[in-house]
Amino acid sequence: MDCHDCHKSCQPKPQNSVWKLLGFGSKKSAKSNFSRHSHTTIALVGSPNVGKSLLFNLLTGTYVTVSNYPGTTVEVAQGNRIIAGEKVTFFDTPGMYSLIPITEEEKVARDLIMNETLDLVIHVVDAKHLGRMLNLTLQLIEAELPVLLVVNMMDEAKKLGIWIDENQLANKLGIPVVTMAAAQKVGLKKLIAKVADYVQSTLLCVTY
Amino acid sequence: MFTEGFSVHYSPLNFLGNKTQGVITAIKNQDEKIVKKLLAMGFHVGMQITLEQKFPVFVIRAGRTRIAIDKDIASSIKVRVSNRN
Amino acid sequence: MSNQLFYVSPIEAAITRIESLLDDTHNPISRRSIALLLLQKDPILSSQLKQEPYFPEIERIIAHTQEYFSESLSLAIAQSRHQLAMAIEQDVIIQPQEQRTFQYEWLHKLTVHPVSGIPILVLVLYFGVYQFVGVFGGGTLVDIIEGFFESEINPVVNSIVAIIFPWQVMQDLFANDYGIFTLGIRYAVAIVLPVVTTFFLMFSLLEDSGYLPRLSLLADRLFKTIGLSGRSIIPLILGLGCGTMATLVTRTLESKRERIIATLLLALTIPCSAQLGVILALLSVEPTALFVWATVMVTIFLGIGFLAGKILPGKAGCFYIEIPPLRLPRLQAILTKTYVRLKWYFAEILPLFIFASVLIWAGKLTGLFDVLIRGLEPVMLWLGLPKEAAPTFLYGFFRRDYGAAGMFELHSSGILAGQQLVVAAVTLTLFIPCIAQLQFMLKERGVKNTIAITSFVVLFAFSLGYILNQLLTIMEVGF
Ligand SMILES: Nc1nc2c(ncn2[C@@H]2O[C@H](COP(=O)(O)OP(=O)(O)O)[C@@H](O)[C@H]2O)c(=O)[nH]1
Ligand SMILES: [Mg+2]
């Protein structure tokens, strides 16, 4: 029974600012912190080990642990970056394969996207496993969440002789798509530009 | 659940030999959670897989993905063998 | 969207009907998506909506829809999604006919094949943990830094403090045997720092190379016998670095049962790196002692795991793990990660070291500690230990490594030797984890489980220490 309670009670206390250093999560529970936000909030979601945490580090400059095995990130981490003159808050989440969670750490990511109004959900996938991972993209689109797809690990895909048509994929899915190799920072500018587009368009929505 | 029977060409993954290639024909388990997990990880009916190793756990490769599963989970994947060596 | 995802008609019909039942609460996700989750029997949503008047109707719709399928609805839904996903992939991807294999494919084969994998595992543990963390970190580096403290820093601190504070009481707070500087900071810098640094370096290397999932694959069979799955080896190995961090990471385990067993094993049997470093350094001078300690620890690990697996309801968790490709770790990434973890570790423990020093000072001042220590002395004698070991156990409660470091001191001053050393090492390893780990057990496992685990650990540690001492005496094992 306390599986359910645990998730709430085990959010580290705010004083533990050291938490995010460890990479096991942010110091504040996402829940308590950003329900009433005025700025843009963006979550990075996707299967384990696709590079979400690495991308989060690049985007926010806040370090969370990056490792070559599933299950490194167990809590939501949060960090900011100014994009298009706006403060944008990013959330790094533990891996999740589908909207239906199996382990407790998967539940964390689902809770974030189900209970909070996010301005954008960035779904990070591994280019080597595109088809398999599009599953979750389809579920996110179905949920009518604002989704941006990042196809990461393009460097490894290239080594295997794989090439992905970014525009075609964006057309097929009807959402923006960015191909990247986060480890080499390839595609980061493009991603930030796309996010900037997004931030500006939501700003317009709010103003008018 | 044994409508497919134990015919060699239609067997649960855990009855197959090493290096067998085949196509998944069904994913069934008493425990719905295991089925959901397999589905979420991208296993589906019609998927081409190769059994790479059986001990200490089952290592299967589907395309570029490699996944290790225990016998319990392996037994819930039924496969039609397409090549055996 | 050009590629609208449609499911087979009974499911589409069910979606439409469920959608019409749902009221328009401000849900961030679409009603279609909610309907689909309900059809897949999503436990969280189901329990949320259980109270709604329309819920029985939804259940009827689900049951009715299920009649159309021989397989589960989840499977039918997933199947449609997979088909679309695969079709999209086909359209946008260009890949070679002949599939190229990954780099380091041969190495992968070696690491997962049981015949070559187990020797590799043993080598990794021997060189990574024993040689690098134990002998190099806990031995060589500790000696150098300790020596430096003993000869250069402590005398200076002692004399400076003596000048500033004329009162003995205040001098003892900062300096002398148990002072904040001379004990707290010294332990942290001289004993814990080198060991923890070498451990985190090694662990980061294992993490980034992708070896850990392969390790868990090899361990699965063994771990099934102790009620865990191969997955749990990752928190348990991390526990060799820091039990506190590891307790947090048990969250990645599937069932509550697994999380409790892993937490118990972490609290009872897994020595953290600070402790491990000191123990390895101490015992490695006497190989028999090291051997006995290791054998006892492994036996207890397996025995208690086995019993816990039998006693706790439920069955061993299922094991599945994606095996990522092996990668050549980048030095920069490893150094950053080690640095960040160290920073966390010290932010977390340094205050505790200082707190412990203050507490010990206050305890001594008020005479409370003397009472406690006197209370512990009979227990020490019962374990066959000298009564001077009592403070070590008491301080060991504040931090496990603190206790081990105290042992280091006892040994170098010749009080603790041979059989006593083994008994003390075993008892201290088993003894309650440090305050920080206790705090995280509370957070992760709740009060009830924590109290149960803690009381078990204390009782077990002392009883086992007693039995071990008797056994060693009877068998006349010489060290
Ligand atoms: N080659 C390559 N490796 C990457 C890339 N992005 C991430 N990685 C590596 O993939 C592993 C998983 O990254 P991580 O950020 O921890 O994934 P997460 O589980 O999704 O948070 C790490 O070893 C990263 O260094 C990339 O674009 N190319
Ligand atoms: Mg991560």
C-alpha cells in the first residue's frame, strides 16, 4: 500500500539541494513547485537510456547523472534556460516505455505529464530504435499533448548505415522533429530554435 | 492457451534452441503486467527475433535491439521458427 | 495529423462510448487517451475514477469489448500502434540491406557468455573493487593522507586551539582525540575521501561503458534464489560505494518486496566504500582474516536474502533489461560524474561528521556517553572484544565508516588483533547503517519497515558476532 504514498513522501526535503548534484532528482518536488507557473515548462520524456539526462544537462547546464544503463534517473530534475527572452523550465524524467507505468520510477514521469499542464513534451528517442520508440510518440500525440520529437544518437545510427528523413517524419507525425547527436552537441542549436519558435507562439497565444 | 500446441514450429521462446530465428506469433501470460511490459518495450506479434543465448537468461535480438529476459517472460512469447541452426 | 491512429472497430466503438461518459474535467490529456488507458486496465486511472457514477458502465463496456478478442485488449491496442509505428519507420528510414553489427560486438559476447562472463566479472570485481578501491584507495592513499594529517596538521591544530581556548573542554571540541578538526575533518579527508573517490571513479567507468546491464544479466539466476532479480545488482553494487545513495536507487526495482529485500541487504550486509576501504586495508595484512570475513559476509548475504525471499509474500520479480551497446567511456564524462557525486557525498556527510564530533563531545561532557559506553562494554566482552572497542561501536552508529575508522585506530595501537579483528569487522559491517542511510530508509520504505529492519540488523549483528567468536575459538582458527 505504501507504494503509492511513497512517491509523495520520498521527495527529498527542500533543504537537500545536494540532490540534483547526485543526479537522482531535483531538490523540489515538481508537483509542489510548478503548478502555478507563469513561464514555459517543458518535460523530457522517453525510454531509458536514450540521452534525456545528457540533453537536459546541455539545455540547462544543471548536471544530472548520465549513464549507459537504464534506471539512472529516479526522480524528476528541474533546470532553467532563457530561450527567446523567456525563462523556460525543463524537467528531466526517469525513463518510461509507455503511458502505463510498471515500476515506481516510471510512474514519476507519467504523473508529471498527466497531472501538470506542460507547455511542451519533448519525446527523446534513439534513432537506432525509431520504430519501436514511436509507440510512445503515438500515445503522446493521441493524448493531445504538445509534442516535439527528438531523434537522438544519430551518430551511432550513422555508423550502422542508418539515415532518417527528418522532414518526412515530421510530416507523417504532424509534430516538429529534430535529429540530434547529443553526445557531440550536434543538433542542439536546431532544437533550441524549435523550442524558441514554440515559446514565441505560446506567448502570442497568451497575449492575444 | 495451448491451441498452438507444442508443435516445433510454434513454440514458446524458452523451448527453442540457441541462435534460432523466428517470428513472434503471440504474447501471453497470466500476469497482465508482463504482457504490458513486453508490449511497451516494443515486442509485438509479427516481429522478427533471434534467440542469442539461453543461459543464464534469455538474450534476444530484434533488429538492433537486444533485450535480456528471464525464463518466465520468455515463456510468454510464442514464436514461429523460420530458421534453425 | 496525416497519420491518425485508428484501432480495430470494436475498440474504436468502445472508445467513443467511454469518451461520451467522461465529463470534461480539466485533464491535461485527451478523453480518447483516457478511454484507451481504461481499456488497457490502467490501475491508476481506474482507481481514480472508481467513485464516479459512470464507472460501472465503463467496466461493462470494457468487458463487452473484451468478448471480441481472444487476446487481451492491451495487446490488440498495442498491435495497431506498432503497425503504424513500423509503417512510419519504413517510410522515413534508409538503412542498409545487410545489417551492420555494433562496435565491440565480440566484447559483448564475451561479457554475457557465462563461460567467459563470470571470469570477467570476477576480474572486474577483483581489480575494480579490491585492487583499486581497497588496496590503492583504502591502503596507499589513506596512508599518505593520514600520515600527513598525523604529522603535519593535527599538531598544528592542537597547538593553535590550545592558544585560542584556555579551557580544556573547548579544546576538546575542536582538537585532540575527538575534536571536529582532528577527528571529524580528518576522517572525512584522510579516510573517506580517497576511498569514495576511487569507488566513484570505478563505478562511473562501469556505468558509462554499459557493463552494468550485462552484469545484472549474469547475476539474475543467483539473485532469483534470494528473492531478487538481476536488476537489483545495480543498487547493491552502488551500495559498496554509498549505502545511502543505493537505498534511494532501490526505487528502480519492480516490486515492493524486492525493494524491501534490497534495502535490508544494503543495511545488513553491504559495507559502504568507506567501511570497505578500511576493512580491506586492515584485514589484507592477514589473509586468513580477510578470507573469513568475506566468506561470512557472502554467506550471510545469500542466507538472509534466501530467507527474506522465502518469508516475504510474493515471488521473485521478473527480469528484463535492455542491453545497450558497449561504449568507450569519455574521460570528461567520468570525471564530471565522479566530481558531482563526491560533492553530493560530502555535502551530505561532512555535516554529519561534524555533528557526530559535537555529539561525542557533548556526550562525554555530560557523562552520557560514558554511561552508554559502559553499557556496551559487557557486550564487547561477550563478543570476545576488548572493552576499548565500545566507543567504536557507539560512534559507528553515527556513521558506519566512522566505526570502521575507529577500528583502524584500535588496530594500529595494538589493542585489536587476530580473531578479535575479524569479529569486530564482521559485527561492524553488519551493524546498523549510518544515520544518513537510516534517514533514507525512512523516506523510501516508511517507518514500519525501517523499524523492523533496524531492530533486526542490531540483534543479528551482535548475535552473529557472538556466534562467530565462539566458532572461531572452538575451531582454533589462528590469525
Ligand atoms: N553516441 C551517443 N551517445 C549518447 C548520445 N546521447 C546520449 N548518449 C549516451 O547514452 C547514454 C544514456 O544517456 P542518458 O542521458 O543517461 O539517458 P537517459 O536514461 O535517457 O537519461 C549515456 O552513456 C550517454 O553518454 C548521442 O547522441 N550519441
Ligand atoms: Mg536519465
